[in-house]
Amino acid sequence: MTTTDFYTLKDKDDNLVFAAINMVVLLADYGAPIPEELTENGKLKELGSEWWTAGEIEQKSGVDLAPDMKVEGPEGYGSRGRRRDFITEETFNIDFTPQEARRRTLEMYYDLGTGEYKNGSYYAKKRRAAKMKEYSSIIIGYDGEPENEIYPYWIFPKVTVEKRGKQSVTQTNALTYPLTLAAKEDPAYGALFGFGITGPGFTPELAQKMGVTGVQKLLNDSFKYSVKGATGGTYTISINGKMTATIEYNATAAAIQAAIRASGENEATVGGTVDAGFTITKVSAEPTVIATGLTGGGFPKTVEVTKQ
């Protein structure tokens, strides 16, 4: 029998200790498009105008995320504990305290109708609607350092205001707006919530250490090719046995990158132009360009891929 020691079994790894040294709470009226990915080429994507921020969150309160569930089941005489377990309820509450008097925050906290600025004043009345207003929320944490950021994030497709905390109106306290949001099941999203980690600091190596499946070992090389001169037709790119859909002869770098990623090379990046040639990086093997469908400019012909 092969033996080992305690610390090998424990396999402690400080790289897997994540934090949220900063935080942003984003909200939108329920029904707004929810992004499938938050980053592109390591950078956070700009969200649509439907989304707004709660601004700075009170530091001492932070953001409390509380998943919970209720389990019930039959018990029998002579048996210790439940004979079967049934999940009868799942909940997820989000507690946070915005510090800034933003209009949408005020509307959530006081349940206001839409107010407006008039004659030097802002004024809005409490809504009289019986139905709870529904929102979507994305919470993004910030870890790491510039150029190597790691973003743990939570997506809540449907939330409502479950509770409004007490405001302390004193000489030494700023007005804050304590809120508790409750996540609701959303049939369109297919889940109560989603969790992910992204950012340039979340490398394939780190994902492998976590035990995440689908991670590919990426080459450090970049590869350049050119289809300059082609006047029509399409071509494909094969990487490690994965073939792209057809790519137009005049496709942009963004379109080529999308095609390569759709084939399964999820981290691939593509830069360049038709005239200057295209450079592919962050792939698992050297690409092969199949240009038999191109026309004009001497095509079809073999397209050479050079390692940079």
C-alpha cells in the first residue's frame, strides 16, 4: 500500500483563498438582459443602460450573502432521524447598505414612485401598488491587483426587497439605506442564482487547482496567418481537433475570435486586420487554416501559420 503524510493529504493552497476587497452591487428592473459573460479579453464588459449601480456600500456592513434551505421528511419508529430528505424551501438573501442617495436607491428603500426635479426640489410619493417590484441583480467582488484582477460574482435573475433596515438620523450619522433582497426562482434563467469567477488573474492554472473541468493547457506562443488578397469565399480554422464554423474572407479579428471560442478554445484571443494579418494567442495547440473555400488573389492555396 502506498503511504503519504498529513500535509500532502491536506494539500493547502493559499492561491485558492479569494476575497472581495471591493464590491459593486448592480441592479436592473426585472426582465433586463442578463449577460452570459462579464468579461472579454480580461476586461469587464460595459453593461446596458438598463443596469444601474448602488454606488459605495457601507464598509462595516459589507454585503452579506445568505443561502439557506429547509429540509423535511418522514420519520419512523425505531429509526433515528429522517428516513428520506426532501428540500421543501430554498432561499438566498442579500443584505447591504448603500450610502449614496441615488434616485433608484431611494425608490427601492422607500418604495417610491418616480419623482422629478422641480422648482429646486426632488419629491416622490410612496407607491400604492400591492405587487412587489421585481429586479435583477449582479454583485461583483474585486480581488487581486491591476492587470491581474479576479472578480468573484453572483447573478440573481429575480429579486425583491424583503426588508428595509432602520435609518439612524443623528448629528454624527450619514443617511444610509439598509436593504435586504430576497432571490426568487426565475423560469427563464432556470435557477435561483448563479456564481462565477472571472478576470485576467483567474488563469487556467488557477481554475485547474480549483478542480474546474473543461480547463485547457494554453500555449505561450502566438500564431500569425494572412488571407490577404482573397476576394470572396470562406475558410475555417482547426485547433487541437476542434474546427470553427466557416469564416468570411473579410472577417474582422473579433469575428474570428468569436468563431474560435465557439469551437471550444474558450480563452483564444485574435488581433490584427486582413491587410496586416491576424495573430492568435491563448490556444491549446498550433492552429491550421483551411482555405480551400477562398477565391481570388491566388486562392485557394495553402495558408502558412507562423509561430511568433
